[in-house]
Amino acid sequence: MRTRDLLTFSVFLLHAVALAQYNGPESVEYDLVGDRYFVSNTSSNVIKVRSQAGVVTDFVPVSPAPYGLEIMGDTLFACSGGSVKGYLLSTAAQVFNRNLGGSFCNGIASDGRFLYVTDFSATRIYKVDVANNAHTTLVTNTGGTPNGIVWDPIGERLVVVFWGTGASVKAFDRVSGASTTLVANTGLSNIDGVTIDCNGRFLLASWSPDRISRYDADFAGPAVDLAVPGLNNPADIDFDLVNDRICIPNSGANTVTLFDVDCSTGIEEVAGRRLRAVPNPASDILRFEPATTRPEPYILLDGRGLLIGGGSLSTGAHLDISVLTAGIYTVLFTRTGAQVRVVKQ
């Protein structure tokens, strides 16, 4: 075989191997502790794991096929048929299996205590109490075909995207199940996934067109097309807050796209100033520049976007983070809307 032919064959082989890594990728979930990506594969009935070096290996087989993925605590949970199953992140041992009596459990989210699962076919949302191995039907009729779901810790709401033409976006109360329509008609069809980026904005993955669209937190303005290349039926997406990237399974191409975005440490305040934490990374005391000129209420979110603390910062005061474990955090000042990403060493 000639050298040129060998080169062509090698390129073809590498491309074939890359495609063979996934088989019907449906959901990507970033693992903050392991700095890796879990990918559910609906055609091969397996959850795979991708390292930052791009090495893809099997994590655990799941049957019926795994769809939505969500990490809560030390466990990776997966939608599987009408059930939710859980696997230890450290060993892949199955430690949870709850039959929800669902028709097609698809999307899954967590508020740190409960899991929330959308049923694509039965148009329901289930609330799963993992600690007590119990569940209830939170929403009996979502008024459409629910797909992706994400917990919004700032708005204290479940945000759900819908399948179909002119798909909508709705919010649901996690206690009562009461719904609010955020966008009646997005102009998109078949929205599969939803996540929240580093600046608290919502990202939607649609099939028609193949697009990642971004909405501000209040959903007041029009969506922005992020122009992510290479999309083919993007499914259940996640956001990697450590490496600042959108994690996108392309169910129509057997690929996974990791798309980097700008997550500057400082976010402009209402007055136009740039707010930043110093030093960053830090191990104990943070100061903010420019210094606060009045008491500022704030909340503290962990790397999964879960609320873990808050209070009011006195004028010019510093923030003690020494009791926090190492990781990524967000300090959000609720009066101004300014937020700062902080790395705790």
C-alpha cells in the first residue's frame, strides 16, 4: 500500500474509532470531583465515561437503556425505562433502584435532596426521595411533552423544556408542582436538553434547528444562537463549571461536543463596575474589588449550583471561605445581580 493510501486509511480508521466510542449518546453529566464526563448511550445500553484526555471507557451497563443522568452526592443516577437507578461514582456499584411506574423517564435534575424526573410519554414529573426510597407524582400533567429539566437555585424553580413544534419553556414549583410559562413559543422545535451556564443563563439544545440557544435568567429577551459547530440532534446537555464548557451529546452523530465559553471571573454590576474576588484562588479570606459601599445580601452556590449558604456582607467587609472544601463556588449578590466565581484551594 502506498504512503498516501496508508495516510488516508489511518485518518479513516481514527474517525471510525472516534464514532465507535458512543452509540446513541443521549445525556452528558460532568463529574466535578473526578473531572470527567459521563455519557449515557441508548443504543448500546451502557454509560460511558470520558476523561479530560479524551479517553472513553465503559462505566456500567444499564438496561433498559439509560437516558438522563444526574449526580447527587456520591451517586450517578440514570433514567432507565420507568425507573431511576443509582451507581456509586467510585465503583459503579448499583446502590439505588426505584420503579416510578413511569412510561418513559427521560430528563432528571436534583436540588441536592430530591431528584425530579420527567416522563416524556405520560407528561408527568416525579419527585424522588432517595434517602427514603420513595417517590410521588409532583405534576400529573405538564401540558405538553416534557424533556430536559434543570433545578434553578436562584429562582428556586424547576425549569423544563418541551418537545414538539414551537416548543415552550416552563417553570414548576418543587413543592406544589404549580407551573409558570416562561416562553410560550421559542420558535424552536424539539428541545431536548437544558442547563445553566456560569453566568446563570439558560442554555437550550434543540433539534430543529440543531442549535444551542441562550436565554437570560428572566427569559425576558430573545434567545441568542451560540453558533456551536458540528451539532446533530443535540440531546441532554450539561455545563462544566470547572473548565467553562457546554457538554453536548449529538444523538444523531454518535459524538460528544465540548464547547468552551467565556466565564470571566468578574460580572458587571448594575452601575457598570467590574466586581472580582481577590485573591482567586483563595484558601481563607476573600475581598471584593471594588469594595462594597453598602451592606450587600448574598447567597453562596457550590459547583453543582446548589445553595449552601448566604447572608449579608457589611460595607467593605471580607468573606471567610476557610470552612469550605476545595472546589468551585459562586458568590451571588442578590440586590445587584453581580456574581463572582471563586476557586477554593
